[in-house]
Amino acid sequence: MSNEPIALSRALASFDALWSPRVVTRVNDYDVRVAKVAGEHVWHAHDNTDEFFLVVEGELFISLRESGVERTVRLERGSVFTVPRGVEHRPFAPSGAQILMFERSGTLSVGDRHEEVPDHVDVTTGHALSL
């Protein structure tokens, strides 16, 4: 981790891979990750941790399955949303987006429970940022 300020625009410009988050820094036992996303992720859930999203650019949708009911939230640029632990969710960005996430270090990008992972989704705990 850097002990110097990191511009999010520079961090996001340092890679092109979709659904493949980079760890920008750590806060206590949480990673601050950035990612470029387009299309659909997979339905998944994180059993032991919440997941925080901030849309840096574009528009992100997150479908949620809560108490047998499915709904979708829309996040515009600058919007934040937290998916509570244990809630099945599926992020998607039809036109693409750049996002920042807070996730407990070591959390898999496809959660603890997930459907089959397609080739375009990287199963990772976050890659090191290379600037």
C-alpha cells in the first residue's frame, strides 16, 4: 500500500479488465477496491460481511433478493449503497461503470455462495494496484 495520495482516476486508468477489482488501500481489516464493470456479474452473497458500493463513473444497478422478494436499486454517479451481509445480489452495468467498494480483506468477489461463474468474471480477493 502506498503512503502517498492515490487519485482514483489514475488507479482506474491503470487497468482495463472488467469485474477484476484492484486494491487501492486498506482501512483496518477492509480493502478499498476499485473496478471497471460492464454487463452482468453473478448472483452471490457474502455471509459474514456487508459490501459497500460507490459509483465513480457511469451507472450501476444491483438486484437484491431479500425475504423472498426481488428488487433492483439504481446507483448513479456519486451514489452509494450497502448490501447487507447474507443478502443475495447481482450487480450489473448495461453501459459500463467504474466503482469503488469496501470489502473485508480476503472477501471473494463472487461471495461465499454464488451461481456458476462465467468466464468474464474474475474470482479474486482483489489484485494489487500497479501504478
